[in-house]
Amino acid sequence: MTTKRFKFSHNAADYEALGSYGPGKHFAVTKFPPGVPRMLSTSSAPSCVPVLALVTDVGTEEELRAELDIKFPGFTDFAAF
């Protein structure tokens, strides 16, 4: 299983989607307040950063973006890192 990390912006805040593609897999979406480093290295977010949404069972980046657009309409600056 390969973990993928994406960042995006919504309403002037930074978010991260961390997870894996495939059936039964998910991406956890977390919001990072200013000054909080993006240092997630596993498929679970640290307890100090609440998971705001789960995107499950997506198979491609395009499917992930479509699901994020439902949960975070008008998001911008989507990029892998």
C-alpha cells in the first residue's frame, strides 16, 4: 500500500488529504492552523489535528478531487507532496 499526500486550500486555510487509493481505503482530510507543520508520515493523523472528513473507495486522483469538491466546494491549490 502506497500512502499519498495532497495539500489544498479552502476558505484561506490549508488542508491535507492523506491516504491510499482503492476499495476499502480512505483519505483522511485534516486542517492545519497557521504555524503547524505538515509532518504526517503515517496513514493516521496526530491526535492534535482532528480529521474533518474521510474520502473512501476512490481509485484515482480525479475521483479524489471530485469527492473533495463535494466536501470543500471551490478548493484550490491542489498538489501532491
